[in-house]
Amino acid sequence: MEGRFRADLYHRLSVFPLSVPALRERESDVVLLAGYFCEQCRLRMGLAQVILSEATRARLLAWSWPGNVRELEHAIHRAVVLARATQAGNDIVLEPQHFQLAGEAPALPTVSPQPAAEAVSLREATEAFQREAIASALAANGRSWAATARALGLDVANLHRLAKRLGLKGSRPDKSSAG
């Protein structure tokens, strides 16, 4: 029975056939569905807002959506994850660079490669990245450890431990900036 559709199931489904046009033929539904999927991601990820920029709306309308609604849903979810990784706070704005639609070449990173003066271990590279991410988030959140922890999706105590291990804070907790 490999590669064949069950005849009994076909007859049950063919009692009342529905004709649903492809998403590319329902242009007005693309932005509406994208908004719905943004709201679903917002609720799932505990974000305040997920907003589609005008340029993103234009890009979504220009795409032919060969994968139909499911492709749109996955594209929105992937874009929210990428945007959340690069934007501080709970308000996420989806920009065209957050989307890599099927068949498109992946966007090249905006960081220019630096010549490797010496071999760096994965641990050193990870710690350098974490140091930079925490320092940037602290600056963006007015040096508030609690707000920074929320923005990074960490528990405050874990953020303090990580910052101490990375050398971003002294051995004693700073009680004035604990909240």
C-alpha cells in the first residue's frame, strides 16, 4: 500500500469537497495571518509586543508562499526568535533581515570577519560573547540587574553568578543595583 491513498478515506473526504485557494492568491490574508502568528508567538514567549515593520509587510506580500500558511507560520516564528536574540526588552519589531524564506540564500552576517591572531577556544569565545551580551543588556536596562535578567531570559540569581564568573562584578553582590 506504499504510495497510495486509502480509497475509503478518499471517499469519506470527497463527500463535500472544499476549494481553498493558495495563500499567494489571497494577498489580503498574508498580513492578517502574519499578525495572528505574531500574537501566538508573543503569548508563547511572554513578550509585550511583536510588531511587523512596513518593510516586513511589503516583503511578506511580495513572497509567493509555496509552502502556504504553514510556511508563513514557521517564517514568523523563526523571525521572532531571531529578533528576540538581537533586541533588548519585550517589544520586538520584525524587520526584513529577520526573515530567510525558503529558497533564498541565507543572509550574510553583518560582522566582518577578523583575522585570527591566535587560536581561541570555544569556551573563551563563548565567555567573550556572554560578557558582551550582558554588558550591552546592562547598559540598555539602566544598569538594573533585574531588568537585564528579564531581557536576557535569565533568573536574576543566575545572572549574578554568571556575571561574577565572567568578571563583570566583584565577589560581593552589589545590593544597591539588585532590583
